[in-house]
Amino acid sequence: MAQPSQQLLMGNEAIALGAIRAGVGFVSGYPGTPSTEILETIAKHNTGDIYVEWSVNEKAALEAAAGAAYAGQRTMVTMKQVGLNVASDPLMSLAYIGVKGGMVIVSADDPGPISSQTEQDTRHFASFCKLPVFDPSSPEEAYEMIGDAFAYSERYATPVLFRPTTRVCHGCAAIAVDTQRQAHKPEGFVKDDKWVIFPRLSYENHKKIEARAPVLAHDFSSYPRNLLIPGQSCKKGVAAGGVSWAYLQEALKADAPDVKLLKVSIPYPFPEELALEFLQGLDEVLVAEELDPVIERELVYLCGKHHLPVTIRGKLTGDMPCAGENSAVTIRAALNRFLGLPAGQAPEQESAPALPVRPPVLCAGCPHRASFYAVKQAMKGKKAVFSGDIGCYTLGNAAPLNMVDTCLCMGAGVTIAQGLHRVEPDAVNFAFIGDSTFFHTGIPGVINAVYNETNIVLIVLDNSTTAMTGHQPHPGTGRTMMGNISEKISIRKVLEGIGVQDIHQVNPLHLTEAVQAVQQAAAHPGVSAVLFEAPCIAVSKPGPMAQVDAAKCTGCRKCIRELGCPALVLENGKAHIEPTLCYGCGLCQQVCPFGAIGGAQND
């Protein structure tokens, strides 16, 4: 038997390798930070016995995995917290139907938020669906707990949720990796009426789920990663879950206070018996958790239910921040206040000079900049509203482009534009959407517009990749995560099949042609579309660097003022192109009114 090898792993890599060790045979998902590297690591280490796919969206990913789990395969689905919203429809029903093979749904939460629309807490979904949720506190624990999640899923024939947060996903640790893969052979699909959801079956299964909850709570009270550490004589206790437990351990090492500790690794079903043992003999409890007061509310409920005279402090009492990430610094400060200890010395990094503010911008050479600029030039002097979407191109809202007026969630720009048109039909309503997002949730919105004869201009920003999350393939790229080359799905043909009659395909870096295409589309009644096609700079070779002829440059700053390209700066009163940033897209060359920029090409 091979001995475990010590490896430095990111949390997402640890989850992936833990799932491989547990015998996972089917993995699906949709890329979304901070979860993306989980599926990519599975694909990287796949020896051919695991099926891996980037699905078109999270709903499709979960439903495909459910089918494999019906046949007895161990399956895993990966997404970020907002992706769970997309998958929530099948998830709610799947909680009633159940599974045969172990099924783990990894929903990575993003406190901060660092790269998300929301700070939503997946633990609420667990209680809403009445499904167990595992909440690892570190990459090491994530590696071990993912195997436990599969085991509990099969033991109770239910899907389970797995909720790492950003710092667990992207933190690194040395982990003893067991290369011995558990043998798991799926039985195959066995026909049974239980797989068909009907109202009567749902009613009966709902009763079973409710009866199962206290059984699970009892089981999880003895789960070894739910932990009770008794204090000596202190009447105060601290409860924590997730990465906040790791931060708490750092704070306790610094001050070594004598407190009773409760670690909650499975917040639903809540380990009531263990929590009651923790509460015995205490006067006050501080709760540290991200994002919502889930553990805190459970402890308050238990105190009321069992008439325990214990004061619970946390987010609800203002003793912990109600939003954003926790850190070792914030938890140590809260712990010192709770215990009446001196504030202590500030960590070294707190006294370091503040880093310069660098707002996120579109990359130098990004074709989206050219697309936005072309639409802006085409609509000069006209009333227009620009509905955006989720992706790199959301950054088009920043000055000087100012080209994203709305952004809600993936695919919503297409339908929001339709609602805006019904209220202000005199405006030209544009809907920007990326190629990957078009396949994710954009198509139904376009069908809705064609069916209801709504005047909108669809702008598809096709850069041949899923750029924002790390350049994953999608149906339009012709590649799969199994390494196969598939038929590219043509966005133009999809639009034609839907019934869009006015479609323009143009390279946005050809500015004159791009402006003309937008003008023609805007003049067409009904649904029209412009497909701006130019690859992301990360997947294409850069062209010759642009250069400024100082003799011709007047210092008018038009290139800087209108484009906002990071490669363009003012130096000694003249435009200057930073050579380490320029990709030779040629847009600035076309914008300069004096022909002072040359050397770039835009084929």
C-alpha cells in the first residue's frame, strides 16, 4: 500500500483530491470564484475513470449529477454561492427524492464579498432544503471532510452540501495525500416509483425528512469534527465554525485564555446534544462565524427551549461584524472585549503603510473595451440604456467608458432590457452578454424577447473563453473537460434558430465597421444582435506594440480620456504607451485624431 505523500495544496485542490480518494466517479459544475479550481484539479488528476464536465449552468450540472447518483455513482457538483440559486429548483426536489450514490454539492461562499454579487450564506440553503451541510475550517479539514460527506450522503440516501469559504478554498496547507483510491462500483439504475416526484410521494417524503432531522442531529453530535473543549473554571465560552475556528485558534495561542470552546463543523442539522453540553455552566457565549448568525441563532433557540440563563453574543448583539469577512485580527479584538482583556499589540501588518487603491479595470488590449467604445460612439446624441451582465465586461461600468447601467445576475441583462423598453420605448435598450453567459442563462431571455416582439439590441461579447473565472471552455469553444474536441455551437445559428433576423458579426477592434454594425442593429425593429468576436488577450498572441510619435502627439489626451486603457499614460505632457502592458490591439491608433499612434495591428 502506497504511503501518503506530503503535498502543499490549495484548499480547492485538497477538496478535489479528497473526492478522488473517496471514489467520486462523476463531477460536474460551472466555474465561479472561489470554487473553480476544484473541478479543474479533478480533471488534471483524472486517470480516465472519472467523468468530468463544465456544464452550461449550475442547474444542468446538478441534474446531470443527480442522474448519475440515481445509478449509484458517487457524484460531486461544484459552484459558488450564487450558482446555488440557479441550481435551487432541482435541489429542493432532490432533497425529497434522495439519491443512491453519494452526492456532494460544493457551494463555495464568498465573504467580503471578494468576487461576487452577494454575501449569501449557503448554511441557510441547508436548513431551507433540510439537507446536511459540512463547513470545513481549513484546507486540511476540507480534505478529510469531503470523504465524510460522501459517506453520510450514502448512509442517509440524501444529497449533502459542502460549504468552504474563500479563505479555505484559496488558503494553502501541507497535507498528507493518500493516493489509494477507494473502490466504488455503481450498481446501475434500478427502476422504482421513488424516482418520480408526485404530490403524494412528496408528502410522504416530507414526513420522512422531518423525522430524519433529529436522527441526523444526534448522529452529528458525536461527529468527531464537531468539537467540545472544556475550560477549567471560566464561566465564558466561545463557539465558532468554518474558517473562524482557525482564526480563533490563532487568537487563543496569543492570549491563552481559559474558555470553553465549541466547534460546529456541521451547522445543519445542528448538533443539539453537544451544544447543550457546551452551554452547561456558562454565563456568556461569544459566537464567531461567517456570514450570518446561524450558530448564534441556534444557541439562542436552545437557551430559550431549555430555559438556560446564558447570554449569547455575536452578530445579533453587535459584538461581531454583521457583514464581510472575519480575520484573526477581528476575532482577537472581539475575544479580548468579551473576556475583558487588554486590546493587545496590533499585528505588524496593521502598522504597515496603506497599499495604493487600484480599482479593477479591463485589461490592456481587452476586446470588450473596443466593443463598449464602438457602441458608445454609435449612440452619441441618442437616448440609450446599457444593461450589463456578470463577467469581465461588468467592468465596463467604470469611467471613462460608463457603459453598464444595470447588472443583476447572470443572463438578467437580456430580460432587464426588455422591461426597460416597455416603460421607455423611445430609448434604445442594449443588452450586453458574454459568450459563456449566453449559453448559461442568456438563451431563454432572447427567446422571451423574440416571442414578445420586444425591441432590444443584443450585444454578444464573444472572446472565445470564460475569462473571468480562469479561461474555462464552454459550448462555443469546441473543447470539453474530458479533453475531447466537440462541434462548436454557433451563437449565430442559435440566434437564427430562435428567430433573430438581424445579426451582425464584426471584430470590435475594427472600429469603423463596429460602429456601423451597431448603428444598423439599433435601427432595426424587434430583436437585433451584434456579435463582437475577438479573443481574450490571455488566449491569443499579442500583436506588435503600439508606439506614440511624440512629434505628432499634441497632448490632447483623447486616447487616455476616452479609452481608459491601463497601458496609456501621460508622460511629459504627451501620451505614452507602457511597453510591458500593450498588446497591440490597435484601438488607440484608431482613436487618435492626429495619427500620432502607430505600430499596432488588429487583424
